[in-house]
Amino acid sequence: MAFSLLSVPAILFALASCVLGEKHTVTFENNCGYGTPRLIQGPKVLSIGEPYTSDGPLYSVISYLQNGDCGYDGIGCSLVETSLINPKCPGCGSSSDISLIPPLAYSVPVDFTYYGGCDGLGATCSSADCATAFFDPDDNEVQVGCQDDDVNLKITFCPNGTTGFHTTALPAATTTSTEKERLAHISRRIPHMKRTPY
């Protein structure tokens, strides 16, 4: 097999592509004047407000503003759900949404936007009856997809400086049958969002 100097750049490019790999970052902005952003994946807290970067796909994460009344997994509060994935087929890329499916409930205005790809695409929920959030497990119109590689997500609580309100305090979070149904619905709605009850 003959080796030529012309193939060296191609080999170096292929190696660099493998080394660089897939990355996604989630950042937060909290304009509410209270609370701490949470980014959770299964039983792990990935962030309490600082930017979080994954080396590879970021599957099935949720985010909410812990205002003292939210249960673990965002119960009782406004929730952003996302999976950030480089698409391997048409329609297999990133997907994000805002969920208010009970036992979740509106607690603060929330906004998410993609950046570093699909720039500016996202959703905002500024009221308990916003048209951009899931309210029922059968909803399917409010997911916002992105088919760009290495896309990032910015989550803003109280966008434009609007303020939220504190929800009624809830007991310690437990996985109820309603919560199990909600988690099962999320897994059905977004096939790559596989979540298990904690």
C-alpha cells in the first residue's frame, strides 16, 4: 500500500474530528431575585446555576428554579426538559420543552433558547396558562427541536426581569403514581428521554 504526503492532512483531520467529539453546554440566567437553578439527570444534580458542559450527548435532563417550594425532580414548579444530541438521522436531534404536567405547576416565568446552532429557537412560558407548555400527557405540539450539531441551551428564569411567585410548600418529594405516569409519558413523548423514577 502506497503512502503519500497528500493523505497526511486527511488523516490529521479525521483524528481531530474524533478527538473533538460532541459537546453541549447548558447555561442559566436567573432574573427572579431569588432561588437557585437546578439541572438534574436521574438522581444526579449536574448544576446549581453554573454552566454545565457534557462531553457527548446530554440525555433526559430537567431544569427548574428551586425557590424553596419545589420537590426534587421539579415537582410543584415550572420545568424545562431537554435532550441535547447531535442528530444521526432526520428528526433525531435535540429536543426541549416546558412542562407543567401535574404534579408540576407554574411557579416562575421560564424561557429556553438554543445557541451555537438553531440560534434563537426556543419557547417562553410567562403565565400558568401559557400555550408553550405541556399540561397533559397527551400534549405533543410544544416540543422545540434542533437538528444542528453541538447545540447549546440557555435557560432563563424570569426573562425580561419579570418576577414569579412562590408556590405552596410541598412535602418531601416521593414518586407517586401520577409522577410515574408523567415520567412514563416523557419517555414515550421523546424516545431518547429515558427517565426512571428515583
